[in-house]
Amino acid sequence: MPGGLFLHLGRRSMTIKPASRKAIEYACINFHYAKTVPGIVQVAHAIFEEDIWCGVVLYGPGASAKMGQSLNLKQGQFLELVRVALNGKQNATSQVLGASLRQLNKTAPGVQAVVSYADKGQDHVGTIYQATNWTLVEDIESSGWEYFYQGVWRHSRKAHTWKTDFRTLPKRKKAGKYKYVYIFNKRLKKNFTALPYPKR
């Protein structure tokens, strides 16, 4: 199918197409707990099952150059999975992520790895990453403070964009994250010591 990937999943079919900006914004605001749109989206997949739109899977260039250094990769050789924003109409989230990664590998062969994080503060352990065979490479401790703003806990690094004095808001110590890597280039595996998967 031009511009997308068509898959059969048992009795259901999945189609992956490029996502529009409108679809990205709607899915991120309505389907994802963070209620925010990533600043930079490099690859955007719109997910359809049986012609029903289920949401988006989004990849960005990574938060910093240090992310690539830890992988021994240059900018452009890795991406960060920045959103899996789905409405629950998909058959299985892990199937969606697996199909999205296969499509990414097909359309961006220069990308050798994808990085993502599971937010401990949301009681996430990375279930979908474990189900799709990612490698857990780091258990990251707290990275500062979160403030409760507009019904969501948000990191203080974005406070300059809020229309309020964040110092007056309830705050808590950020819980930290689990760092996962999905490796396309299998030779990279020697660069990591895989940690045991955490359980809920």
C-alpha cells in the first residue's frame, strides 16, 4: 500500500500510514496521560485496524546528544519513541508497537536503535517494551521535581511555558524512569548489559 504498511493480525488487519499534524495533536491530547504534544516529531505513524483509526506512534530525534553518546551512535542513527497515543480500539498495544518498529526499520534503515522510557511516577514498568523484546539498560533515579498543573504531574523544566507561578503548585520528587533500547543493529548489543525486567 503506497505510503503505508498493511498487515494481517489473525482476523484483523492493521494499516500504518504517515500521521497528519491534526491527528498527532488530537491523539496526544486525548489519548495519552501526559496531555502534551512532543516538541519535535521526526516520524509519525497513524494506526488503523479494520479501517478504524486507533491513534499514533511517534518518534523524535532524542532529548539530547548524550542519548546518542550512551549508545555510541551519532545523531540520525537513533530515535526516541516519544509517544504511543492510542484510543483503546486496537487489538493489542504491543502488536501496534511491534508493527510500527518494523515499518520504521523499513522506511528509515539508517536508524540503528530506538530509545524509550517507562515513567515510574505513573507506575509504569515498560510492559509493552518487555512484550516487544526491548533491552532494559538503565534504572534512572529521580531527575528533579514535578508540579501538579492542569490535572497532570509535569516536570519543572517546562514551567516557563505555564501561565501560572509554578512555585505555588503542589510538588513531589520525580520518581525516575526505566530506560529501554530497541536494537535494529544486533552488533550494538555488546555495548549494553541487559538488566532484568522490573515487575509491577
